Amino acid sequence: MKRPTLKKKAKQSEQPPSRITNETVAEHREQILAGGRKFKYPHQYERHKLVFNAVIIIVVTALLAGLIIWWQLYPAQNTSTFFYRVTRILPVPVASIDGTQVRYSDYLMSLSGSKHYLEQSERLNLKSEDGKRQVEFMKRQALDGAIADAYAAKVAREKSLEVTDKQVTDVINASLNTVSGKISQDIYDDSTLSTLGYTQDEYRQIIRRSLTRQAVAYEIDTKANSAKKAAETLLAATPKPGLADVAKQLQDKGYAVQLGSTGSLVPKTNHDGGVTQQAAKLNTGDYSKFFRSNDGSFERNGYYVVQLVESNEKQVSYNYIRIPLTVFSEQLKALAKNKKISEYIDVKQSSSEVIRR
């Protein structure tokens, strides 16, 4: 039997590409584009998916970061420099007073200055038992101060009161005068940074808030204004009366006035809100007109009249009457009593004595 022979299939010759002519150019272009679409669309769909996943990752990361920041600021009460910088960027509140938010950064700024002073100047170990007690006390002071500053800023806006840059600069310039002479601004800034850890901008903010609180306290204190007018009447009635007699008459009428004396000679450059400087302008036995303290210190706020007792080239001794400002503190206590102050962190010590600073 004859075996069949296998015939090889002749390879079909490939069709040569047709020539591109003016009539076929549109057809060839469509063929090329159709071939590219199968590569384009799968990647297009994948890119949309990548964008969607990236958005999800960003949102989750932001939520986690927000949760960490919330935990560190509120339950943990982290007071580190890093979280102070975070609160400078993010306007998160530490408390509220009468509907106004108290910024966490204001609280941490005050607290950081106090802690820095204790560590650098007092060489206190803040992790020791005594150091921890000091920190708790400073937290209370810093929070009370931040609440008072926020309330003062609210009242200042309502009454169109404004502290100018010049007023801040004047306070700083007054601090440049020392017993040894006037120091430069650079030395003053270096001293502030070394002692309190404040930059020039931060320290100016501290002074501005103090001056704002002072301006509000003077504006709203009708009691002190009445006492001042009564004292002026008594001082005008008798030539060069003793301040002790005037103070007693005011106290008998129910006015809150304080009689004081340096007791001994003090430097004319004494930093006490300008009281010593006013006394230095007088002749022995003379007394000044009423004036305001000018350094923003809440402890020294009030109207003063001074009477020079003794002086020499560099020192003075004097008596004074001070009419303190009380209405601002009374309003804060009333707001606390009426539960219009809310604190978002747990700080020890009673807040019923708001605000002393």
C-alpha cells in the first residue's frame, strides 16, 4: 500500500500593506488610533482608581493626625514646644468665656514662659515632686490669665478699644532703663529669650494682651473713677494735705483705696508702672496729680497720687495712694459663678478665684 505523502502547506505570503493615498489616509489613521485605544483606556481606569485610593489615604491620615493632636492636647495635656507650635497654626480652644473661645496657644505661651524661667533661672527640676507642684500651680495661673485676656479682647472689640504698636514699644523702652544705665534692644531681647524663652514677637504679644486688659479695666471701672474724683476733691480742699488723712476719709466713705510708702529710698529707675518716675519729678512735700500705672501689670493697675518724702541724685522715697481697679475681676467672678466659663482641660485648683494675674 502506497503511503500518502504529506504536502507542506505553502506559507501564505503576508499581504503587503496597501499604499497610503489621499483616499485611504483617513482609514489608516483610524486603524492606528483603534490600536492605541486598547492601551489607553485600561490605564485611564487604573489612574482614576489610584486617585480615589490616594484621597482615601489622605482623609484617613488627616483623621488620625487630628485624633493624635486632640489626645495630646486634651486628655494628655502635652505642653511641649512642638504642640505649642501646632496650636499657633491651628486655632484650637482651651476654654471659652461668655461665648468667646480662648486659644490654646495663648495658654501654652504663658505656661512655657513660666516653666522656662523656673528651669533656667531657678534651676528647678520640673520632674521632681516640688517641680510638679509648681507646674500645676503655673497651669492654673496660665489658664486663668488666658481666660482673662480673651474676655478683655472681647470687651475691647465691643468698646472699640485698641492698643497701638507705640504703646507696646513705650513699655519695652521703659524697661531698657536699669540701675546701671540704659541697655540696648538686642541685649533686652536676648535677656527675654534667655529668661522666659520668648522671641521678640512673642513678648510683644504678651505685653499687648496685658495692655488690652488694662485698658478695658480702666474703661469699665466706674467705682475707681468715682473714688478718684472724691480723692481729687479732698486733695484740692486743703493745701498739701497728708495722704494718710485723705486715704482715711476715702475709706470712711466706703471707697477701696490703699495707702502705701516705699519706706526707704529706691532707685529712680524702679520698674513699678511709672510710679517712682512720677515721684522723681516732685519737690519734697509736694504731691502729684492722679495718674495711671503704665506697664500693663494687673497687680499695679489703678489710679495713683504720690507725695515725695526724700530724694537724691539717683534715689527717691515717697508715699502714695492707690485706687485699685476691681470691676474687671468682679465681672470674671460673676461669669464663673453663672457658669459662663468652660474649661476644656482638667487643671487643678479652684477656678472660682479667677483672675488674679
